Amino acid sequence: MTLLSVEHLRVTFDTEDGPVLAVKDMSFTLAAGEILALVGESGCGKSVTAMSIPGLLPTRGVAREGSIRLADRDLTALSERDLETVRGREISVVFQEPTTSLNPAYPVGTQIAEVVRRHQKLRRGQARQRAIELLDLVDIPDPRRRCANYPHQLSGGMRQRVMIAMALACDPKVLIADEPTTALDVTIQAGVLRVIRTLCRTLGTAVVLITHDLGVVAEVADRVVVMYAGRPVEQAPVASLFAAPQHPYTIGLMGALPANALRARSRRLAEIPGVVPPPTSDPDECQFAARCPRADEHCRAARPPLQRRRPDHDTACYHPGQEATHA
Amino acid sequence: MTSDVVALPVLTIGRGTRLRRRFLRRPLAVLGLVLVVLFLLLAVFGPMLTPDPLVQNLSSVFADPSAHHLLGTDDLGRDELARLASGARVSLVAGVLSTALAMVVGTPIGLASGYFRGWLDAVIMRFNDAVLAFPFLIFAVGFAAIFGASLRTVVIALAIGLLPAVVRVARGEAMMLREQDFIDGAVADGARPAGIVFRYLLPNSVNALIVQATVAVPTAIVGEAALSFLGLGLQPPAASWGLMLTSAQQFLVQAPQLAIYPGALIALTTLGFNLLGDGLRDALDPREGR
């Protein structure tokens, strides 16, 4: 059951140095209640993809093509006014920085209640009650008292929980979490991830989780889309991806995990040589070819399409597979 | 049980307490506060405790201070202290009303200008520059000529004169705040632009706006005095510090105190508000040490 589908999304930023192709051709689907991780290194277009969904990219100097459908509606066709009713109610966003993402002028309870009242016809007292429930839901102790706290009186982990409470205030269908734990201590990350996972399970919220941390992916996601240079290069259920990564890029990412390096008893972390190609052009070739140990003329002659190689496991590569046997 | 959410005791002292401490540590700020409070007392209670400022007594003009007239009398035998108190009330009304008017009108305009940018900002700022570029006194003369010289005209003219500064401050705050993550967050939660201006930008610009208001009040008080001095404000026989200066001119040698009293009050009140404003600005500045 597809809830959200992104098809052939293409996002171009007009800059002084010419157009920047942040997202070149991105397609994925999200089922109701599913947790989908969008993985990739900095600048691969994962955040831009996610922010395109509720229309949160700046309107000036940004061209967005393709379609984004939520249930039966094309979100790209909605007016800003209509999008305001979608945001926070059907699609919510949790940002990376909990420190600066709350309004410093009001107690957190008031802010949550405000989001509730913005989208639902509730009385002030009822909204307040709902705010307390929500804080309780995200495992904040003594929620009644915490409601009266200002953001600066809370720790980073608590603030992120408040952000999650706010995002879930109106039972959205989709939650977009943009690196929700990157700014937090490792010890606190686990707690916040658990809250996202259990809450979305119980409420049936579908999640688009953006991260560059494969540990986070393994912990919470159902399915993974690996992005590289504005395109998906591999997409698979989380178990299948970790058991049998197909794309050399994914394999490289996994090799760079400290735990895997330890297991392989290598003295240094494996790395992927080279850097991401500049997002200014889009030649018809595999964008990873320049950094890929398996690349050949074929890879440089035409872009490999996303193809099903294993059950429910797609890869955009001419030489997929666990080990470099094709070379 | 998640380990990271153990309830920590909230150790922060109230914002008010901290602000008070930081303010009271500054002698000049306290002096400003004292001067402003004295001015307010004079303006509010002075007229109740002194004789009628309009009653003339031509048999005792330029009287020396006495038990009956604490600061003596003026050229028409009117009680000088009563006239100063009455003038204080005029200054207070002119200063506060015109500032309030400028803040109420200018703040939303400035916030919207800074938040939306684009053509709206361009139009508002060019208009702002135009008001700023036009000499205030010439504008006020024209304004008084059209609408007649009165306290109401003065207040409106002053409010228009104060407007550009308010708009600029509010716009600056909005431009700074719009880049903050919590504004993106509000948009992502479905907040309307108007909601963002009033619920997010306004409360977070309060500090800067309070400081701006304390600077605007003395400007308006001086402005009122100047306009009344020129005969464009309050009309005789009413008492206003500016008017009192005008009539004192003729007797500068004979009775210099008639010019000194209102002049000193204008200076002290202005100084008081300015020191208070500086003190508040410093105390509200989060970058300052606690």
C-alpha cells in the first residue's frame, strides 16, 4: 500500500556559478507505517529530496520537476496556502538541530499546544492536556511540569523529544526526520531513535529518515534507499541491504564502518577514494565510476539503470554483487 | 527506562531576577531610572498637589520662592511649579503616546518587511528613507499648518517622525530571526506567515523594541518642546515646557530661572530616559556576562 510516492524528482538550484543539480532523478515509494532510511554522504541530495516533499525549499531560484504524491494528491500542484494545511498535519518534519529549532520565547507546552490548535479545533485547555500527553508519549518525565519550561531549560535530548512530540501532535501520516540524532550525544541518540521507532509503530506513522549513519539505519529502518550524486543507487529492505549489499558504493560505505573494519582486522578504516562529483553536470555515465574499483568502459558509456537483482532489492550498477567477481 | 531523561533540577534563576541584578549593577542605569521615576511622579501627581497652573495674579509677578509658591511665579503671576508639573504631564502624554503610536504601527511593518523581503521590503524601505530624508521640523510645520496646532497634531507628527527608526529596528530583528531554525520549524508545522510574524518574530524582538522605545520617548519629549517652542504645539495659556521656554525668552535677564527650570527639566528627563535605555540594552544583551 503506497502512501507517498516520489517520481522522477529533479531539483535544480540557480546559483551565481550556474545551475546546481542537487537531485537529478529520484524516485521512491513509502508505504503506510514504513520507516524508510535515505542514506548517502553530504551533498548527495538526501535533505533536498526530503524537504521537497512538504514544499519547504525556497521558491526563488529553485526548479522542481517530477511528481510527489501523497495518497491521491500531487503535492507539487498544491498552492502555498494548501501546503500550510498539509504541513504539520499530514507531513511533519523533525530537524537536525534541536537547540535552535524551538521558539525561545514560549514554554514548550505552549508551543506544542499551538501546533495542535493550528490544525485541530480544540479548546486551550484540551490542547494543553494534549501537549502533556505528547510529552509523556516521548518519554519526558514529569511532563506536567516540563510543559512550563522554556527551551533553554531543557537538555538537547529533551528538546529533540519535544520536537518529535510537536511533529506527532496531529497524527501525521508521514514524518520526515532530517538527521534527527546527528547533533546529539551518542548515548542520547539511542533513546531518541527508540522513541521515533516505537511511536511510529504504535501510531502507524510512516517515516522518511535521513541519515548518513548506517548504525542508525540498522537500528530503526525497514527499508533503505542509498543515494549517490542526486540519484538512488540501491534500494532494499534493511536486512537484505546489510546481508548482501550490491552496489560498490554501498559496499564501500559499509567497509568504512569501524565495526566492520574491526571484524576484518584491518589496521585502518576502509575508505572510498576520491570525492563526490560536482553537481554541475549530469553526463550519461555512472557517476560513481571515477571512484569505483569495478568501473569499465561500459560504466563510462551509459548510466546504469536501477534494476532488480534480488527479491525486492534494486541496484543501479553493471557489476553488482558482494565481491568484485565480475572484474 | 531511558537514561538520558533523568529529571534534572532546573537551576536557572528567573529571567526577571537576573535582569534586575544586571541592571542594578550599573550606576548610570540606576540614575536614569531614578530620573525617569521622578519625572513620572511629577507628571502624575504634581498637578494634583499644586495650584491651578492657569490662574494669574498680576499683583505678584516674578515672585521669589515662598511657602505659597515653592518656585515662585512667572510673568503673569502663575505658580511656576504648577506650570512645570502641568508641562510634565504634557511631555509624558506627548512622549508616550507618540512612541506608542510609532511602535504599534512601525513594528508590524518592519517585521513584515524583514521577514518577507522582496518587493514589499523594497517599497517599505524606500518609503522609510523618504520620511527619514525629509527634515522633521519642516514636515511638522506643514503638518501643523494643515491640521492646526494642537497636542494631537504634535503627537501624530512626532509618531510619523519616530516611525522610520522603529521600522528599521524591527526589520533588522526580523531579518536576523528569519534565518533561525525555529522559523523553518514553524513553517514545517504549517504556520501561516501572519502567525510567524506575530507569534515568532514579535516576541523574540521584544528586547530590541523595548530599548528602541526608551530612546524614542525622550526624542518625542524634546520634539514636543521644540514644536511648542515654535508655536506649533500646545497653545498658550496652556503649560508645556517648550511654551514656557518661549515666554521666558523675553525675561531672560529679569528672571532667568523661568528659562532654567523648564530647560533643566527637559535635559534631565531626556538624560534619564537615555540612561535607562542604555542600561536596559546592556542588561538585556545576552552576550554580557551574568
